[in-house]
Amino acid sequence: MNNFTFYAPTLFAFGDGEEKKCGELVRRFGGTKVLLVIGGGSAKKIGAFDAVTASLTAAELPYTVLEGIQPNPRSGKVYEGINIVRREGLDFILALGGGSVIDTAKAIAFGAKYEGDFWEVFAGEGQMPSDPLPIGTVLTIAAAGSEGSASCVITHEAGNLKWGAPKSDALRPRFSVLNPRYTCALPPYQTACGIVDMFAHVCERYFTTTPDVALTDRLCEALMKTIVEAGNKVMANPMDYHARADLMWAGMLAHNNSCGVGRAQDWASHQIGHELSAFYDCAHGASLAVVMPAWMKYVMNENPARFARFAVEVFGCELNPMQVEKTAKEGIRHLRSFFRVLGMPTTLGEIGATVEDIPAMVMHRSAKGFPFGGFAEIGPAEMADILCICEGE
Amino acid sequence: MNNFTFYAPTLFAFGDGEEKKCGELVRRFGGTKVLLVIGGGSAKKIGAFDAVTASLTAAELPYTVLEGIQPNPRSGKVYEGINIVRREGLDFILALGGGSVIDTAKAIAFGAKYEGDFWEVFAGEGQMPSDPLPIGTVLTIAAAGSEGSASCVITHEAGNLKWGAPKSDALRPRFSVLNPRYTCALPPYQTACGIVDMFAHVCERYFTTTPDVALTDRLCEALMKTIVEAGNKVMANPMDYHARADLMWAGMLAHNNSCGVGRAQDWASHQIGHELSAFYDCAHGASLAVVMPAWMKYVMNENPARFARFAVEVFGCELNPMQVEKTAKEGIRHLRSFFRVLGMPTTLGEIGATVEDIPAMVMHRSAKGFPFGGFAEIGPAEMADILCICEGE
């Protein structure tokens, strides 16, 4: 196990009705004037907007609403939020929605404290402020894990760059309210995208080059197995509260790094997926469903035993000890089947992508730099090869 | 899954050499004058005392040492610490040692802010102050999990009462330094006591009456399985750094409640074990090794399927689907064998206890009240029965 620092000081209020505590939690963490960030209409449709604003009003907290955050959130809304915060002297950012809303809130929270253009921090040209405005979240989609993570991903309209900010514990929310009931009404496609995303967050940590990490290996497997089981349950019965609850908590644990401490991580599938999202504006989860099995096929031979263990522990495959490659491949097949059961695309064509665009995607990625990955090092040629594998069955 | 709040805002610095960050961490969390709490001589022998004081000195932090904390820590040292803190105007408590040292530090931290006698809080006659002094820890024994927990257990000399304070997130350390290297030099008996203790912390959460808790079930199993595997490794090779590291992180996770959220817990074995420790001053882990298998035998029929699952998932037993009781019993036998391999006592006689004392122990416990437990309700008669089972093979 490598040395590590783990600092995840978010308070989680989990369960049906917990959103009533919102106002009191904003007060507890020092907020007095709130920017409430939301997406489209769904937070209003499911009653979350009314519940949250009622809680803020009960705590006598004035708030300004910033709405219209889209999936693959854009820099434009971040600039808009920063301007509102500065103009109105707001001191707390409350995100109500999924990962896109939360990431927008995070970027506003540190951007408001940053002297220059917030994008400089994403581009590595400026330091993340150590004291961003405090943020809280009320989660309505189990997926990105941003409610407990140190991550923030924004797409800049100029150049269509989908980049992550440097990871920082200062980006972890002060509190997050997780009510699984809110996720019961999600359309199947969005539910499925979330499931793929959280599965990927564990996977990118699981496939490591660090030896002797037995405990985090098992924690990863516990999460992945639960995500598959609960994922199948909610696809069959969207109103299954307890499966929704398991998914929602798994989504947080998948990305707060509790299963990733002390081990090298990979993130190549995410990097390639970001390019697909940037080019075709497809859902983050959908891009991962296309890329991840292809990445696995491409890198499997780096450590077939680990892939075989993945097959056995997560999908219950039988180990073929004389031919671990066979077991390894079976695991990848199971993962792909799982994604298909979820209704996810698993080929380029299904998200409107074509092999002709591959050189352009590789070129576009080079703005962020090569190589990436860790389990295997991915340069331009390897990225192109993996995208080619995404093409076929 | 039940509703829950989870708030574990401790910063963990994990790995060899991390104790060098101590001074800087005390400063980060607002300390300027430190009470350094230690046990006997072992912290000095392994070099931890020198490393920690050097780090404090480098950060220009004055400190006063309170030493001589014993296992099953006593109230006397808490009163002594509170007096020093008040007299010298100290503002940060740094614990260097295992659970007993940390629990003493916690009691001093809130006791110094409590107007009356700190024991009133343990006795339920006073409110836990919401703003105890900040504490940090440098852990030298993987066992109690107090480095990340909301718990604190002290024995009051008057009445020989070994009681826990009401759980409070205010009792969680601001930071904890975990260097597995320090645990490599532990005597086998102390290592083993720690392994039993952390295993028990997961067990008391695993045996629940709450249905539909698939995710935390799996997390519990991941922890227990790792504890058994790494436990066997360090008994065979005490210098195995990576097994020590897995145990140290598992010990923290076992009791920070990450595997216990949203589910009813039990804690009967701990309650009964505390009486054995109070009567015979035996190590906490040793008392649990005696009580836990007996408790399991006694309550197994409340839910044989759960015990069978425990046998399969933690000890790799084969499920006998027509006779789950058989599989369940096999799991309990495996646990007892594991404790014996660790060199732990598993009968009353081995810790110097006798059946003649059982009525007195039950009577003594009544000061804290009956019933306790949760998986099964334990009254005076049940407690006596379980202690009787501890008597035999």
C-alpha cells in the first residue's frame, strides 16, 4: 500500500425526507445568503425544489436561483454564477441536482474567490484558492459521486474542452443530502448512465499496478458487485427504494476515494470518454459504456490475473486456473452484457460517432497532453487503437 | 436501509514516515499549546515519541507530556489531564498510542470544556459539550479504531465502571497519523487483541435486524475477510508491512461507522466483554474473544441464514442449503479457531474468570441498565446464560 492522505469532511444526511434539514445545514456551515443552482425542470417536477426552498425559507435564508445547468456542464453558467455571487454578495452555494449541477456549483465556489478567469485553474495556469465558498448539495441522481468527491469537470465552450480541475479536498461539499426517493422517478436511460459512471469510478481505481492492496481490492469488489446487483434490480423495478438507496450510497463511495487510497489509479477510460462527450455531446455514462470494455480488451494482457479476479469476484465467473485469459475475457464480456441490459450503447455507432473522427479526437485530446492512464500508458496511438475497438462488436 | 447521518471529518495521514507531519497538522487545526498524551514506555522504545516531539518542536509548538495511560484507561488520568490543560491554558490534545491513550485524550478534550465532573457525561447526567478541544492522534496499535471513531470508553475507579460516552462526532479527531511500521514491533498478544477488537467492531454491525442493506453487508464482509487474512499473515510474519497496513486501515474503517450506517447494530458482546475487563482487568480484545463466539451460539437461531452467510463469505465455508444451521455453526467454529490461532483465550478460565462471579457481573452491569443488544435482546438472564457458555469448550 502506498502512503496517502484521506480527508473527506462532508456531512451526509441520507434517506427519505432528509432534504428538510437543508436550511439548518446551510446555517451550520456558515451560510447566510445562498446561490441555489439547479438544472432543467426535473428538480421542480419531483418536488425537490419546493422542499429545498421551503427549508431555506424556514431557516430564514434568502436565496437566488441559477437555473438551466445542462449535462456536460458548460463554462458559461459558471461565469454567470460567479457574477451573481459577486454582485449579490452571496456566501454559500447550494447545488440541487446531479453531477453537472454540483460541478457547476464547485466551479462557481472557487471561481468567485479566484482573482482571474476561473478556467486558468483547469488549465493549470492558476492555483486553486484554498478557501472556496462553502457548498452543499441535494442529490437527485446517483451517478457522478461529486456530492462527496474532490473532483469537478467542466466543458469550456471555447475549444470545447471537457477538463477536470486539479483534485482538491477544498472542493468537497460541506454537506450532502441524499434522498434515494428522488432517484426513483429518473428515466431508465439516466439511471443507467449513472450506474455505468459509478461502476467506472470503482473500475478506474481497481485496475492498479500497486501490489499488496488487499483491503481496497475487496472494498472495490464489494462496491462493483453491489452496483451490478442493485443496477439490475432498479432496471427491473425502478421504484425499488432499497436498491436505489444502495446505488446512491455506492455512487458516493465509488468516488470519494475511500476505495482508491494507497493505490495507483488509471482513469484512461474517463479521459477517452470525455473526448466522445466533447465531440458528440453524449451522456458521460454512455461514453464510458462504449470505452470501458474496449479499454479492458486492449490492456488486459498487462495483468490477466487481475482481470480474471474481476470476472470471478464481480460477475461470479468460474476461474479457469490454467487459462486465466479465458476467465479474464469472460469478465469483460459480462460487463458488456451488463451495460447492454442497462440499455447503454457499447459501440461508436450507437452514440453517433465514426471512426473517421478518431484522428480529430486524438488531436483534440493532445491539448490536455499525453500519455495518460497508469495500468497501461496511453499515448496517441493507443488512444486511437482503443477507439477503433469501440467500433466493433 | 434506515435513514442516517454520517460525518467523519478526520484527516488521515497514512504510511511510513507520516508522523513527521504532526506539528504542521496541529497548526493546521488551530493548536498552539499541546498536551501530548502517551502510555507506558513503548512509544519511546519504537522511536515514535522522538519523531512526534521533533515534529512539534520544528513547528515551534510547546507541549506538556501526560504519561502512564494504562489499558482499560482510568478516570484518574482524565482528571489529571483536565487539570493540566486548565492550569497551563493548553488548546490541543495530541494522543500518541493506542485506543486507551486516544480515549483518555478524548475525555480530557471534552472534560476540559465541561463545567462539572466529566463523568456526568458518561453517566448521562450531563450534556457532551459541542466544542471539545481539538484532538489529533498518532496511532501505534491497530485495534480500537478510536483514531477515526465517535466513541470513547473510560473506566471510573469509583465503582469500577467501564462505560462508553454517548457517541458524538465532536469526539472524532481532527487528524490521525497512521504509520503501520510502528505496529510491526508489537508483541503477538497485543497484535492479536487488536485483531479481535477490530473484527468485533465489524461483527457488531454485521449482525443486524435491518433488511435490505446489501451494500453495507458486503463492506462488512470485505473488512472481516481482510482482517482474518491479514491477521493470519502478521501472526506468521510480524514484520509484514503490507499486512500491517491493511490491518491498520481496516481497524479504522471497522469503527468509523462507514460499514454500519443505515442499519441497526448490536454491541452485546462489547457490553458483556466490558464487564469481564472491569472484573479481571483483562485486555479488551481478550474479553471479546471469550464472549463473541458464545454470544453467537446463543443468538444464532434468531437468523441462522445470516450466520450461514457469515460462514460462507468470511471463512469460505461451503453452504449447506438444506441445513443452514450446520453452515452457521461451522462459521462460529471457524471464528473460534481463528481466535485460538491468534493465541487468544476463548474460555472464562483462561482469563481467570469463574462461573461463581457471573451473578456479581450481571448485578454490576445493571448499574448501566438492561436490556442491551439488538440482534437479540439481552437481559440479566440472557447475559448470565452467555457467560455460562463462555465457560466450556
